[in-house]
Amino acid sequence: MINDLDETLKQLLIQTVPLDPREVDISFDLPDRDWAAGLHRPTVNLYLYHIQENHEFRENDYWAVQRHNNTATKKRPPVRVDLSYMITAWTNGVEDEHRLLSRLLMALFRHSILSAEVLQGELRGLDFPIRTMIAQPEGVMKSPADLWTALDNRLKASINYVVTLPLDLDVVITGPLVLTKVLRVHEKPKGLPEEWLQIAGTVRDEKEPAMGITGATVTIKENGISVQTDSEGRYTFPHIQKGCYTLVVTALGRAVQEFPVEVPARCYDLEL
């Protein structure tokens, strides 16, 4: 749900400040020195730096939910979680930065409860309001200077923004698996690429796709690197560069098969 909250906050800024994405970027990246050095146009950064339960809204009693057949079931109340963002504006001049911060403050104070128009993903189906706190003295960030020191960056004016998110513990969250990870190296050793990718997939039985094949060997033909599948048929290559490859799969009692893949891709599942 945090990714849906990020998209919601992005829509909030676009619609209410308003921010034009063609002119101002909205980022959720770690605002360290390397990140700041790579900026090419005005940017608003929302850095999520802390997550904790909000005890003020904690409820321990179960609720009775009435059903249409004159029966009732008990339901756990949602857990309220505070997500603390540090919001900063990055421009070429301090006047533009302060002007942008002023517009951000006005918009955030006007929308202390996130409206249905900006809610994204699973947040649209919540039965509880999503409340926010803006620039309050009792926030988690007691010493901004310490946080900027940890980020290895210069002290900068920021808005402390806390979103109280209700988490329904009875809801099963579904979504796509993370099959590709990108690792970027800012200070690379000589001869190593600046970007690595981690890919993962499953070797399945063609006749029974729900069944993963355990102990199969998956080899990248171009470099000879091999891994074995686990008890669920999953395999992972932790360090690979972008490009086109051939995966060679060997499994006991089955013919050797080759699969062309392009990295990155949406899926790396293989069927024998």
C-alpha cells in the first residue's frame, strides 16, 4: 500500500499545487549528494524516512459486522500507521525554491484529509479517511541537521509531512512479484559496469504449469554462469547486465532446452 500512497501524493501535488510534470519532477528517491548532483530541472522530493504505529488511534476491541442473512462476524479494527515524509524543493535559485515551498505548504494545509479524487490503487477502497499532519512540532524529525548529515548532503529547508494510513489486517494484498532489481554503482571499481540487474524466474512443468521443477540447472549460454532452482522451482541471477541472452535449462529426465530472453523483461518463467 505504500507504493499506492506514493502515487496518491504525486497526484495530490499535480492536482492541487498544481505541478506540471513536464516542468517539475516529483521524486521519492533518497536525496543524498549524488542524487542532487544528477538533477537537471526543478524537482520536488518526498523522502519517506520513518514508519511507526499511531497509538492515538489504536483500538483493541473487535467490531461486529452485520451480514444480510441475519448473522454477524467479528472484524479486527485497522491499524493506523504514521508514514513520515521529508518534502524538499530543488531549484537553481533560492527564490524559486522558497516560492515552490510556499505553494506546497498552502496545498498540503488545504488538503489535510486526502480526497477520493487523488487516491490511487488499493487506497480507493478504504472505509476510513487518510489524515495528514503538516509541519507540526511533535513530528519524528527532531533534528533535521542530523538527518542531512546521515544523507551526506547540505542542510536544506524541508516540510515534515506525516500521513496516517489505516491498514486493514483482514485484507489480503495481491500484486506482481518483483522479478527485476536494478543496482546502480555511483563509484564503480575500474572495469565494472555502472549498472547491474538481478533477475528471477521459475522453471515449470509444461503439462502442469503450477508445478515448479526442483533441482534444474539454468545456465546463461553467453557467459557460462549457472544456478539451480530451489524447492519451488525458482532461480535467481544476482548480477547481470542489460542485453539479450540464451538460458539453457537442464533437468533430470528431460531434454535440454534453450530459451532466448531479453533483460530486463516482464517475466523470466521457463516451461519444460
